[in-house]
Amino acid sequence: MASSYEDRVLRVLEYIHDNPAGDLSLDALADVAAMSRFHWHRVFRAMTGETCAQAVRRIRLHRAAGWLLQSDRTPEQIAGDVGYPNPRSFARAFSEAYGVSPAAYRRTGHLTLAHPQFKTGDYPMYPVTTRTEPARRMIGLAHKGAYMEIGKSFESFVAMCEARQLWPDVGTSLALYLDSPDTVPEADLRSFAGAEFRGDTVPDGMEERQIPSGKTAVLTYEGPYSGIHAAYHSLFGNWLPSSGEEPADQPCYEIYLNNPRDTAPEELLTEICLPLK
């Protein structure tokens, strides 16, 4: 199955090369890869070391560089042909990438080649198991903004539970992460901080979320929350390509096995859960 994920990446890269002026949005590239939009971006970045947007920009500008040297098209024509309807935006992006303007680059007569360097295996290894997870009913607070600041929403959630004496009906702490930091501006990232709930009525001021049951890949990460990003790269760059598994069209979630209030950062245990088909 490792070659299958590599084939998907190569297919997407070829599609970008062949359609530089086309729709190269994340959704469109996920369709080309035939993979869940929730997880395609993570697989792509883990295997190539760049986001889809970075790859699109690099390949578009590389195609432009080739046409500048090997055709008589004007820079303005080339801009449109590689998906930059505004020639000024194209000139600015090209100059940032190559250090010179399109016209100056044409005069150099030298083409710089770029090839994908697959990074599978370059990430630290963490234990991953596959298990059937139960359906979970959550209550909590929606969080918008940097994922590393979700602690603020957890603090509010805990304070509300304490004030209302909800603990008898509250279980394991959980968080849902609905967007990719690689594709969504930090200020717009959506997540949900809360816990399993055994009560009847959702408390005022909180919201309910449902996590469906199903086959799930579970990576166990030990360490401070600030280092968890590398664990995601390991899950999508090391384990998934060689697993024979396919992600479901559902977001990842995290299960927190101990409490940061009374646990040293290096001893925190987090289960990163990737729903599978």
C-alpha cells in the first residue's frame, strides 16, 4: 500500500504540472487523489515536506520558468497560462521564488529543475494500533483560532463543569480538530474542546458533538502538547502509507489520558485518533 500513497502523490503532482491554469484547490486535488478532504493535505505534506498550496505555487512557477526559456510567449501570456490572471502578482511571486524578474530570468538562459523528495520514514516513530472505537457523545466549547490556544477553551470548560458540579456525568477529555493548519489561516482554525458526557441535557452555554464508532488508527504520543505536530507527521508520513488502510472522511480527534494540571509535560499521554474506512 506504500506505493499506493506514493502513486496518489505522484498523480496529483502530474495533474498540477498538466493543468497549471486549472482548478488546483485543495478539494480538487483531493478528488484527483481519490482521498478524504479531511486527511489528504496531511498525507501530502508528510510525504513531500510541502503543503499542496506550496507545491502548486512551486510547480506553476517552474512551468513558467520553462516557458520563459523555451517559448516566445510574453511574460503576461505565461502568467495567465500558469494560473496568475494578474501579471503583477505573477511577477512578484516569480521574483520571490527565483530572485529575479521574469524578464531577467529569460535573459539568464538557465533552467532550474525541481523534483519531489519523498520524506516517508524521516519522522520519529510512535506506537500506532488499530482498534474499533465506540461512539462518543461530547459536550464542550467550540474554539476558533490557533490550536495551541485551545487550552483557553478547556480552562473555561473545566470552570463551568466545576461551578455546576457536572463531574459525575463527565468522562474522558477530548478535542476535535476540524481544519488543517497547513491550509486554513490560523485565525480561522476550528476545533472543539470538551469531554464525553453521560447526562441527559446539554448544559447551557455548551454544545454537543457526536463522534461515530468505527475502525480507528490510534497513535499514542508521550510528551508536551507543543510537540504533537511531529506525531501527526509520523502518523500520516510513516504509518499510513505502509498500513494498507484508508482514512475515513471524518476529522481526527485527540483523547487526553492524563491531566496537565498534575502531570509533568514530558509525561503527558495523548491518543491521536484517525478514523479509518
